[in-house]
Amino acid sequence: MDIAQIRTQLATAKSAVNKNDLAGSLKRFIYALNALVKLENVPTDVRSLIRDISVEYNSFTAIKEELKVNFTYTAGEEKKLLVTCVKVYEHLTKTAEEEKESYEDALARKKNIDVNLIAAKDFLSRGFVEQADEAVKKALESYKDEHAIFAYIGKLYLDSNFITRAKHYYKKAVEAEPDNQTVAKQYIEVNKMQQK
């Protein structure tokens, strides 16, 4: 890797860390540092860029304290910084792997959501609000990141004319997906209905 490629990797690492993507940034930073330790003379502008990035890494205090590391950079100690970065990157990727949900677990969880939402819809169609509330509660116990669930529950209650409950779930839907204009409009409509 030539010095231009190293600069590109470092610039990408800096951009990623500014977006709070520590793992993505570290990956690029490690590539660049690995190439730099093989060079005899590291250019001053590259050292400055490394220093800037390491300052950003030091702002991730939780990971620093957990792993008892310090990203402080001193010229000529690129290898030491490389070892620290590899340690943190391996920790982050290992943690991400452990947090991944298996396909079977995700399927079972989503099935539980579906079964309980179908039950809630059935209860509401027969006027059993308390049982519907309980089914919704069970569905939400399996909720992870399916943000559309809140708008769906809001619609279930709205269709059964339970405006206050519908408003509550549309509000949650807006909070979960603030950029979703459709959900925002539905929330506004439910708000108007409740005020009548």
C-alpha cells in the first residue's frame, strides 16, 4: 500500500469515527497502521491525521474503560497503537457476533409477535379490550426492531374505535421512526379524532 492509499484509508477511518462507527473506522485505521509500521519515515501530515483520529477514539470512554486501553498516539509508536486498535476491533466484532440473533430464534420471535397480534385483532373485533391489551403486551415482549409494529397496533385500536389507545401506539411509531411521514400523518389524524 502506497502513502496515497494510506491517506485514503485514514480519511475513511476519520469519516467513519465522526459518524460514531467505531468498528468501521478501526478496520480502516488498522489497514493504514499496518502499512505504516513497514515504512521507515511517516510523513508529518499522516502523523497529524493519526493523532486526530486517535483523539476521536479516546472519546469512546466506555470502551476505553471496559478494555483498559488508551489510544494516545506518539510519533514513532504506530505499532503500539496498532496493537491497541486490533484489541478493540476484535472485541467489538466478537461482541457484535454474540449479539446476532440466530435465524431460528428470529423466526420464533416474529411468529410470537404475529400470533399475539392476530389474537389482539380477534379480541378487538369481539369487543374484548382487556384481552387485546394483554395480547399486545405479549407481542411487544418479543419486539426487537420491527418499528412498523407500533403503527400496526395503532391501526388495530383505531379500526375498533379505541382512539386513546391508538394515539398511544401511533406516538410510539413516530418516536421509533421519526422520518416516516406516513406514520406522522396518521398520528396527526388520530390526534384530531381524539380532540373531537
